[in-house]
Amino acid sequence: MYVDPWSSTQPVNVKNNSRRSCCFGCGSVIAIAVGLILVIGLIGLLPGRTNVLVIGIDRAPEGTSLGRSDTIILATFVPINPYVGMLSIPRDLWVTIPGIGENRINTAHFFAESEMAGQGPQATMETVRYNFGIDVNYFIRVNFEGLKEIVDAMGGLELELENATGGYSPGKHKLKGDQALAFVRDREGTDDFFRMERGQLFIKSVLIQSLKPATWLRLPAMAPAILRAIDTNLPVWQLPRMAVSILITGTDNIDNRVITRDMVHPTTTAGGAQVLIPDWPKINPVLLEMFGQ
């Protein structure tokens, strides 16, 4: 009786090849994933500083960004130090707007956006560069009305206050979208300096919550709201640097500052506008500490 000498070995060879193929495929996926993590880590730890201007636009006509920048925050990220700083600039600060002349700093966005849609952030960055001497080429522009959708998509905003502000007592609070927007906008019984502090509290709370795995699961629902409310010129490769800076620094160690009352001189212009004249000898040391490291 004839017996095929390969009949007993052929199935074994096929199984071995499949196993090798599977191992090779799994190994490739793991190697690619590890490689991506290493690349992101290396990008994040590259020396250098990233300055970003955060611009908040309130009550612009629907479908446009034609409004004054009611919130202006100059943020800086230095992953190698590590250091993360945020400096709030009063919207009524009286400065020189290139191509326009002296006016409130929050009008730079409006004038440029009136001339050509999309130019507001560039004009605001140019104004900050001219007056503050800070090299800033990236912006994040936020439409305040869109904040409600983002917060609701996050499942609400967890806010922890040390002092009573914005109508809330000290302690932990869970805000819905409309409540979060009212908190940022609130001016009753306070002035713009308190409002700037609340804006930074809001951003810090969002950063803290965004680092939680539970928030990551909500990203598919958050993405459309973020795209509608935020636009930026930040390149993708800058995001790991900013993320690494925040992670290494820690949200509790973010350097939150505002241009305070004693750094400005309130006055009234010939046209009757109440504005703030910057006291540069007092402002410049803060700029050096935060952006000159």
C-alpha cells in the first residue's frame, strides 16, 4: 500500500507558517505603536518654547467671528524645564494697534475681521508682539457660544473653587454648558480683573478634566462641538509638546497670572471711553519671568 510521505507533515508546516505570520504581524503592530510613542515623546521633549495666544470671542453675529476679543490669554509651554504659564491681558488695555493707532487691545480682532474674515487672530498676535515684545505665532480662537456644547459633550464641567466667585461658593461644583458659559461671562458685582481670573479657572478645570480617561471616552461626542467652537493654526506636531509640558508640570503647578490693577492706570479718553493705560515698568518684569526663561 502506497503512503504519501508528506501527508503527515504538510498540515504541521502550514500551522507553523500561520503562527509565524501571526507573530510577525502582531510584532509589527507593537513595534509601530512603540515607535509612535517614542517619536511623540521625543517631539514633546525637544528644547524650545511654544507661545500660544488664546482669544475668546463673545456674541459675534451667527456664522461669523466678527467680534471683539473679550478674553485674551498669552500661554507658554516649555516641556524641557518644565513650565506652563498663562497671562491674562485686560481687554480694555490701551495699546498701539499696528495700522490702526491707539485703541483698546480687544478691538484689534474686530477691525481686522471687519476688513477680511479670518484675519482677526493674526492682527491680535501682531498687536501683542508689537506692545509686549513676545514672539507669538500660534493662536486658539474660541467662540464662547460654542463652550456650552463642548461642556455638555464632556458630561459637564467639574469646577473646584478656593474662594467664592461667579455666584458659586468655595468647594466643588458640576456645571452644565449654560452654567459654565454664565460663569465665564459673569460681571455682576465684579470687574474685568475678576472675570480674567474666572476665565483661567475655567481653562484649568478643562485641562484637569481632559486628562481623565472618562473624558477620553467622550471624545467622539466632543469632536463635532470642538470643531464648531474652536479654530487654530497650531500644527499637529506642537500638540505633543504642549501635552508633555502640562503632564510634567502638573495642572496644580501651572503659573496663572493676570495683569493686575496696580499694573495699569484707569483713565477716560477724549471720546469718553474708560480704558487702562499700561504701566510697562511693572508689567515688563512679569513678562521676563514668564516668557524670558
